[in-house]
Amino acid sequence: MQKSRPGAFAPDACDPPANASQRYLTRDVDKENVLAHALRVCKDALMTTRFTYWIEGDGKYLGYLNDYPDHWTQGDNIQDLKDHLRDLHETFSAEDIPGIKKESELELA
């Protein structure tokens, strides 16, 4: 784990302390780096999707993205499965593929 300076924000925090720019960020480059990092962290934190998984008798992890329940994938362990699920999400999000069913929500009131 990285040690941070007193008053510096943690790598997993979306907002730096109010006085960070006054205490440590004296150059515009420093400010840009901190803002870019905060945006990346917040973007990563907000980009999530739900998935369903189970372990088969042979120890393989099977699962699917809840938005795309017809498209299963597998992995040797939970991390491997998550990597494959990320690949599926990237593919399905980047392209308009005919015949891909997607689950969504409908606001009723």
C-alpha cells in the first residue's frame, strides 16, 4: 500500500481534500495530474454491472452479465471469469450486434 502525504487524497477517493491545491499543487501540471487521476478513479468506480455466476462440478466458474443473460462464459477462477465477462461487456457495448438480447429496466411511474 502506498503511503500518502498528510492531507493528500487516497488513490481510491474521488475527491481530493479542499486544501490539496493550496498545500501541494503549486504547478498547473500537478493540478492536471491530480484531476486526471481523480476522473479515472471515479469513472472506474462508477462503471459497474451486475453478473451471475456459479461453480460447476469440475471447478470451472460459469457466469453471465445480467444485461446479457443468454451469453455465458467461463473461467478457471473468479478473477478469470470476471476478465472474460469484461471482454464480453466491451464487445457488446462497442458494437451493435444483431440478435443480441439485452435485459433492461422500464420506469413505470
